[in-house]
Amino acid sequence: MSHAALPPLPSEDAHPSACENCGTPLHGDFCHACGQSTHSPVRHVAHAVEEVFESFWHLDGRIFRTVRDLFVPGRIANRYLGGHRVRYVAPMRLFVILTLLTFFIAKFVVQDAMQDLDAGQMVRTDDVATEFSQAQTVDDVQTMRNDALAGIAETRRTLGALPGVTPQLDIAAAQVRAQAETRIAELAPGGVALDATTPDAPAAAESPVGTADPVAPPEADSPSAGPPTIGGPVGERIERNITRLRDDPQAYARAVLGVAPTALFILVPLFAVLLKLLYLFQRRLYLEHVVVGLYSHAALMLGLLLLFCTALVTPWLAAHAAWATGAVGLLQSLLLWAMPVYLLLMQKRVYGQSWPWTLVKFAVIGVLYFALFLSVAIPMAGYALYAL
């Protein structure tokens, strides 16, 4: 006995009858006129994830159109949520690409926050030679020598893993010892070049393995070697970073700016939650707020990318075109001020509420989001400085 086929159950992802982008009647999963898919990534998480991995690195003319329209607050978000998706790069894909570029450039900003990678400039043996020539006693020369070798040892602990640094430090240490011996010979022609009775703990700390100074006892047995204030290698590194931060108070601020891309990447879902809570009565789906968050954070990433690029070219301009540094500084200030203004205008145009309500909600979201950002960025910046 044959059974009549049952009608299919209605699907939660029912296809629209016409393309949301161009209005052409649909006869399948893709529009035959413009090629847009009927699946909306703002309705289902699976479609949103698919948008991320599908042709992730396949960039065409849409990337230029997307970046161009990204400079207009709210334009892409409104059009994307309105169904015009085929003309733009998907929000997650755009955000990840800009994050990777910004993160790569930000690494140089973090490194510049704490150290100069030129070991020769950090050691400055020429300055040490000048100080030796001004010393009037053998004890003064030995004290200067120990201080210089201690500085070389600190540089070795901080930068010793970088290629080419260790040989430069070895040469610098040999120069310091030779200059000290020469000056001691000038001050005491009949005396010894090095004080054999005083342990040279800094020299032993910086000497390569197998070439330690024979007159230097092990560091643990040195009577002048005491435990660091905090304790252990971790304490020593923290103390060095505290000293550097005291000498350069802006270093931590630059480090926080350097880890900003990573912090922003982490906070996108929480930003969407804040939008969902503040605009609860608009009955928008959570993924719609995620789209707004992704495009707004993509704009922030683009602004940070431009800011980091200007920061990297500033030293070169200062040396070769000093007249342009003022314009670059003005551009950096404009970029910093433009970011919150951009977010405010985007929030107003996407959600369409009155200016008083928009300003109130923007202030609430701004305070909460800034607190979340600092709670993530400050520990990350501290670890980045510690790991240098």
C-alpha cells in the first residue's frame, strides 16, 4: 500500500522568496543575479562560523570597497544587516585580517616600550673609557669596571637570546676589562691590573660559560652578593623593569597601547552583550549586535594600525624630515579623538534612537567597556614588559 508523501516541516531558516540584496526572485540557495547566499549569518551561529572559514584569504575588490565604506560610521553595518552582504567582506573575516595586521605592527611598539635592540648603544663602552680616564684612584677604576660589567650582565639577561647580541656583549666586556687594566697600570705602574682580593661578581655573571674570570668565585659564595629585594630571578627581572619604568614613565602606556589589539579581539563578544542589554527593547538578535561590534572594532583596529604606523615612522622623520613630525603628532591626536566619535556616530545611525538616549547609552557602554578593557590590557601589558 502506497503512502502519500508528507509535506515537509517548516524550517526555521526558511528561504526568502526574493534576494535581500537585489530583489531578484529566488529559485535556490543562491541568487542567480548577484550570487548572494540565502543563508543569513545573523540568524544562525553555524552560518556565522561558516562565513569566517569560507574563502578566508580570498580577497578581491570587496576589501577595498569595505575599507572605503568603513570610514563612514554605520554605513556597512546598516547595509549588511539590511541584507546587502555580497558587496562587502564578512565582518568576522574583516576584523580578523585587520587584527592580524595591527597585532604584527603592535609587537614593535611593545618592544620599543622597554628597550633599544642595539646592544652597542646600550653598553656604550666609549663612555666607560672616558670615565676611566677621569678616575684618580685604583679603587675608583675597579668600582667603575664592576658597574660597567654589571650593566653588560643585565643586558645579556634581557637581550642575550636575540641573534648577534651575545658576541657584541662579549666584545664590550673585553673592552671594559682592557680599559680598566690600562688605567690601573697608569695609576699604579708597579701594582696589579685587577684587584685579586675583591670578588668580581658582576664579571662572573656576564662571562660566557667556560670563560669565567679565574679570580672570581662563584656568585653564591660571594660575600657581596645578596638576595634581591623581591627574591629570585623573577624578582630581579621585576626590579629591572620597575627601574626602567621609573626612568621612562611612558613605557607602560606604550605597552598598553601595544597590547590593545589583543584586548579588543577578546572583548568583542562582551561588547555585543552590552549592546544587547542597552537595546533590549529593540528585539534585535544577539548576532546582529555581534555584527555591529565586529564592524566597530574593525574600525578601531584600522585606526590603531594607522596610529602604530605613524609611531614607527616618527623616529625616521625626526632624523631626516623634522618639519613633518609636528604634522604626524597632530595626525596621531586626531586618530585618538576620532575613535570614540566614530563609535558614537555609528551607534546613533545603526540603532536610530534620539541623541539624548544615544548619549546616555553611549556613556554607560563606554564606562563599562573601558573598565573591561583596562582589566584585560593592564595585566597583558605587565606580562609583555616582564617577558622582554
